[in-house]
Amino acid sequence: MANSPIEPDYFESFDGARIAWREMGEGRPVVLLHGFFSDAFTNWIRYGHAEKIAARGFRVIMPDLRAHGSSAKPHDAASYPPDVLAQDQFALIAHLGLTDYDLGGYSLGARTTVRMLMKGAAPGKVVLSGMGLSGLVGTARRGDHFRHILTNLGKHERGTPAWLAEAFLKTTKGDPVALLRIIDTFVNTDQADVVAIGEPVLVLTGDEDNDNGSAAELAAVLPNAILRTTPGGHMSAVTKPELGQEIADFLAA
């Protein structure tokens, strides 16, 4: 079944942190990175996205980011240098011996994908989902939003974006201390560097999602991008079958 949990595998990252990943399918590898407060199961497996992609002949590799899911959640600042999430994924790719692969992510996973591209990752195709241009070039706005959520838990007004994010945090059993540290690792990407991304890119966003800025604006500045929209906002688009279908179609084309 699409929503059955998959037992994780583990490896030690560059600094010894224990990072979990899950896999589904066989074929060309694609590494998919989940969003902030989430995990691989919630983002990719629970709603059937990984199953759709695997069915098209892909080995879908889904890590739990540091401070998320089944991965290590250290509390010390030294475990959270700038771009640590990108470093972890390079370590995973090396651990798995991947040389030819596709790469993508949702929200924080998309930002981490771009940071990997800045540091020399050379995937065949790229998926940037739940992300706009301003979310890449100016990380402080979302960082401050999440810092406010995490430092005022239990105080958010019912129904507000902050309250909904806290409710989601409870479902994924997130560690607020470790997640606050993650915000300190965010690095802005210069727009000139975004424009220089030459790989084929799928820019994919919910039709009500502007949380990380305009996806259309991001697609417009990328030289080799296609823009697709799915139903929903930033939180709900992940639950819709169209998300996995669009990624599967793009990767398999």
C-alpha cells in the first residue's frame, strides 16, 4: 500500500550524525528531500507520491533531514553549521555510490536542493516544489516565521498559519530545539546563481501556495524550467495525488 511505513536504513554523515533514509522501487535513482517539520514518510510515502514515481521505473531515495523523522536530532549548535542539510545529502549520495541521479525537494527540501546545486551537485533533472524565487534568495522571512512558531508553542491563535504549523509539528513529533537550530543553517542563494542553474527543472507548486514567494517568478528566471501547479496551499498540496503525478511525469519524460 502507498501509505505503509517503510523501515529506514541509516548511515553516519560527515560529522557522525546518524541519518535515516527510505527507499522504494528500482531503476534510475532520484533523491527527494522533504519539507520543514515533515519527514520522508509524511511528504513522499503517506500520500502515494513515491509509489507513483517508483512505478515509472525509479529508485526513490528519501532521507529524513537532520533534526527530522528518524534522523539524529542533536541540540548543540556545532551540529548545525550553514548548509548542513546539503552536506548530509552529499554524504548520503557518496554512501550510496550515486553518480547519475535526479534530485528534488519540497519547500525546505527544494531550498536544500538548490544549495546542493550551488555546491557542485550535477543531477540529470531537478524538482523544486513548494518554492518561489524569494524563498531562495531571502531565507530570513520564512526563517523568522518558523522561529516565531517554535518559540511560542501553545500560544498561537486557533486557525492561524502558525497554529496550523504547530498542529502539523505535533503530528510529526518534531523536536522544537533541534528544529530551531535548522533555521540557523539557512543560506541565501544569489539570484545570479539561481539564474545560472542549467539543468531541466520542474517548478511545481500548489495553486494557492505563495509561502515561499512566487513559483512563476522562479520558473521565469530559470533557463530550462517548466512550471506546473497542483491543487492546494503549502500544507495541503502535499496531500494531493497530483503532486506525485507531476513529478513522475517530469522525471519519466
